[in-house]
Amino acid sequence: MKAYVITVGNEILKGRTINTNAAHIGRVLTYAGYDVIRMVVVPDDIDEIVWAFRDGISRADLVVSTGGLGPTFDDKTVEGLAKALNLELELNQEAYSMVKGKYDRLGVELTRERVKMAYMPRGARPLPNPVGTAPGVYLEYSGKRIIALPGVPAEMEAILDEVLPQIRVPGRYYYEESVTIRGIMESTFAPIVSELMRANAGSVYIKSHPRGIEISKPTLEIEVSASGSSEDEVKARVKEVIRRIMEEARRINNECC
């Protein structure tokens, strides 16, 4: 199953805000059994948002967006989603009750801007927001699942946690493990990584992350990951490759020292 992540917001594109949301969503979806195939960032612009949703739906089984669900003029994600799917944007009564309840408890007037957060594409289901005000949006369309989440990290994480059991890929397991080796340059270890990848015929993925300075103080974090239908088998594959990596690292260190 493939997943596609969209982040909406000018603040991301101009570097004012670091895109931690996409990283969190990508990691959660990976452990939920998805192959995250693309992450895109688009501005608070209807046409760009429409493009992103259409592109995501054409490529993936699950599309998750973050940002643009609030009460201000530039919160356009829901409108863009409705337009992308040619669905009417309408006041969702369940979402309206959620939003109204939040402001009623505060004794605050329910303005047009606040009611805006209850509008959703026809057929969508609101996802309760236990942290903030704007509900998330859940929609199934042509066999695809679409989830729109707020941009505030705490709100995004809380809603995603709640909806995760509904979208988890059944019978699919992901596992990763990392090991740090010192005194070996990445360029020296690269042939070993390539050989281990060939030997495992795509059943594991090995990635080296330099953490030091290649020439003077080389340090490598080697990440090994795998997915499969058996949790025990996936872990065993990763651990066996980690064992081989450590074995090769000791050999290289012994030869050069």
C-alpha cells in the first residue's frame, strides 16, 4: 500500500517553520505498513492544493495532508480538496456540533470564521480534535482514503493517533535497527553495503548516514530496515544484516590497525 503526504503552508516554503509534521506522518505511516512514496509542500493556494490532492490520489492508496484547516482567509485545504474531487463543499452538521461545542464551553461567539472550520466536502466524516478546534477530515473516494489534518503539530499528532487503527495495513510489519561504526569512511564501507543489498535481493534496505568527517573523523550510522508479512521474520532479517555489518566493520578495523 502506498501513501502520499501533503504539507500546506507558505510558512513552510519560505523557511519560517520547519516541516516536522511531514516527518512525523511519514514515520507513523511507515510503521503502519505503508510505503511513503512522496512528500510535497504547496502554498496556501487553491490551484496548488487541488494539484497536490489530484496527484496524490493518482499515485497512492492513502493521501494525508497537514495544514490549512483553520479559520483564517488563507486556510484553504478543505476547499481545495472539495474542488480536486469535484465535490460540493457543505456545512457538515457533525463537524458543526464539534466546533460549536468547543466555543460554547468557552462562552465565545460562533463567528463566520469559526463556522468555516465545519465545512467539508460532501461525504466526508469529521475527525474529532481533542487538542484544538478544527476537526480533521476523513474521506473515501474511488477506493482511496484521504485524511486532512490541522497544521498545529500537537493537533495533527492527536488526530492521527486516533484514526491510525482504521488505516493501518493489516498483516504488514516494518522494522528497522541502526548501528554506529567509527573509524571507517563511508566510501570504504560503500562496497560492503552494496554487496549486502545484492545478497539480500531487496528483502532489506541498508542506508549509511555519515555522522562525522569523512577524511579525519569518520563515523557512520548504518540503518537497516525491512517490511513483510511476518514480524519475527522481518526482525530476523534485519538483525542478521546488522550482525554482518558489525563483522565486516571489525574486519576492516583489524586490517587497517
